[in-house]
Amino acid sequence: MVNDEEVDILLNDLFEVHGYDFTDYSRASLKRRINRLFELDRFPSFAEFRYKIRSQQDYLKRFVEEITVNVTEMFRDPGFYKTLRTQILPVLATYPLIRIWHAGCSTGEEVYSMAIVLKEANLLHKSLLYATDINPNVLQRGMEGIFPLSQMKQYSENYIQSGGINEFSSYYSAKYNSAKFDEQLRSKVIFATHNLVSDRSFNEFQLILCRNVLIYFDKDLQDNVFSLFDQSLETLGFIGLGSKETMRFSSVGTKYRQLDKEKIWRKMS
Amino acid sequence: MTTNCNLLVIGGSAGSLEIISNILSNLKTDLRFPVIIVLHRKSHVDSILTDLFSSKTTLPVKEADEKDFLEAGCIYIAPADYHLLVENDRTLSLDFSEKVNFSRPSIDVTFQTAADVFGNTVACLLLSGASSDGTEGLKMVKNRGGLTIVQSPSTAEVAYMPQQAVSAVQIDFIIDAADIPKFINGFSDVPNNSLK
């Protein structure tokens, strides 16, 4: 098993050799995923594991993708999307151009969910969605918009609970075991790599969604990311977080007001 | 061998809700260690479980938040649809990664990370269930010198989960459902929490 000291060695290598900084990630999850990969790929020793990460670019890609969590769902927490529909989109509708940032979007299921919600509010045509993640491979999958057909039943239920009024299956075509989502939905989406740890603000938005990403970061890193979001958000813009995340303890938190009990905060100044 | 109990983790699945309620109703109020409860359930967000458990005891019961520091005498419930992990600095963290044993939260994940941090001062208790979750976690607890406890399968509403553990891991104590509260309270009785 890879122990704490060895995890430190790997994280140090990642930073020195490849420029990826994972030192401020929550350690227990990271350690668990590193050990999972170590077993999955059947390394005979830590030394060989380390060597491969240091020297093989292809394996580095796999390593980064496997130690970060890329699990996501469409219309996760349907109540959140219901609030977007009823309270946030009517405000965004007043802008001539709506700019939205999905930070840490993984394979993009939530981006497609947002595109559907925008389309149903007749706003997609004047929206731009920036979908970013640290892993180029998962973004590639997001661009393709092909998700497992086995998930559609759950997603359809979520969609209906979120206030969806159409036939969910009208948004994709099923083939073999996959559901390919309508190209029109991604016509306003820009997929790009962005590392929340090291990359800067790149635009100003009216809505930033970052759900179930900050739970993997320690307090200092969370605070840095909130500052990055703050720099990237217009006054009176919104930030949406995961169901167990909060802005309450961040240093920019006092500038924000939470919407009822939802995980949505509005920038007041 | 002496084990100090600095953390108790309880893992339950089908048929364990009532036992957990009973444990909480009978817990001493001067408990000297924190308790984490990982209970399998449907994935939708529910605060009902925390309310239900709160009504059973005067000890503070809360749904675990990330970065919560484990306080003695406090009871933490793993939130629906997240794995709950224990960090080196004795705080908690959450993880929305793949299900383990078809479960999120997974009992294995919490048992393993608790064993990793607390070593021979953790006690892990596995209750009734139809899953094979918990067994791998108990292996690691045993491996690190922690205390492994299982509800006796004959007193479990669904015997499969405790039975799996008993057949795969060396279990320190196999206890009838009715005796579990008394057993746990015993951790706080002994001087320095020493046990065995």
C-alpha cells in the first residue's frame, strides 16, 4: 500500500516534473484513489509506480484522471435546477448575453443539463457556456455528448423533478448502449482545460457553477478558488455549489447573500 | 493488548435502523469519543434521518459536513450520496466518487480511512444488512490493531452483511443486538478507555 510519505513524494514529483499541484487537495480521498490506481494497474513496487508517473506522459494523464473524481450526473439535486429555472434564469434573461462558467465540469453532464434548462427558457441562443476541467480526456467525452443509456432512466426522473416539461428522450438519440445528446445543446458550449489551483480568471460571468469540486480541496485552496470566482463574477451574479458546500466560511463570503436554503449565492457588492 | 477507543464507527444497512435508534437511546451522555454512523439508504437528500436520530439522545447529532472536526460525545451521520472519509488531522471529508459495493456512502470507505488515521484506537461495528459492504474495512481495522465488532448474525434482521464479515475477518466481539448499547457504554467506563 502507498503510505503517507510516498503520497508526499508523488505529489512533489507531480509538481516539480509536471507542474500539477495537488498538495492542497484533501488527503484521505487522494490517498485512497492513488492506492486504488496502484492496485488496479498492478504495480509490483512503489518505485515502479513513481518511475512511470515521472517519465511517461501517457501514464501521467491516466494518473491525473484517476486520482481526481470524475463522477457526475445530469440534473443532480433536481431542486437546484428547479431554483435555476424559477429564480435565476428570469434574472439572467435580462442580459443581452448570458455568460456561464462550469468550473470542474468533468464529462459535462451538468453542462448539458444547463443547456436544456436554458433552451426551455428560450435563452440558449444568447448564452455562452464555458465548461472547464483539469483533465483533457474527460472534456473530450463532454464534447462528444455521449453518455451511457443505462443512466437515462435516472436522469429522466431528475429532469422531471427539476420542472422539465418535455419528453427527456427528445434530447438524445439512443444507439446501442449510448445516448447521444442533440448537437444543438452544445453549440453554445466552449470546452477548455483549466486548473483551478494554478490558472487565472479568464472572463467575467453572471453565473458560475462549481458543484462537488471544492469538497476535494483543503480550506486554503477553497478560499483561493472562491477569490478566483469572485474575480470572475459580475456584481449581482450567482455562484452555485454542491449540496454539501458553502461560501459561509470564505474570506469573500461577506459580499454574498445565500438564496433561501439553496446552494446558490448572489454577489451583492 | 490494550485498545483505547478514540473513535467508534457504526456501519449499517437493511434492518439496522432500529438497532441504531436503540443504541442512541441508550448511549451514556458523557461519551468520551465521537461516533460516526454510516447507514445505507436511498440516495435522495434527507435530513429526516438526522432528525430521527437526534430525537433518541441528548448528545449532539449532526449530518457530517466536510472539515468537521471530530469532537468527543458528538454523533456524525454520513450524508446521503457521499462517501465519508476521516483525515489525518481528525477532520472529516466528503467524496462523490464511484459507489463501492453498490453503495454511497460506503461503510468500507469510512472504516478504512478511520483505521488509517486512528489505528489501534478505533472501534468499528458492523450491523444487519444485505450487502457485502464493511468486510474489507474491518480487515483493515483488524490489520491496524483496531477493534472489530459485529452484530451476531442470528440477531440480525438481515444476516448477510455481518455473516460475510464473520467468515472473512477475525472479529474481536460478536454481540447480540440487545447487548450492543451496554457494550459501547463500556468503552467509556474503563479507566483511560482501555479495553480488552
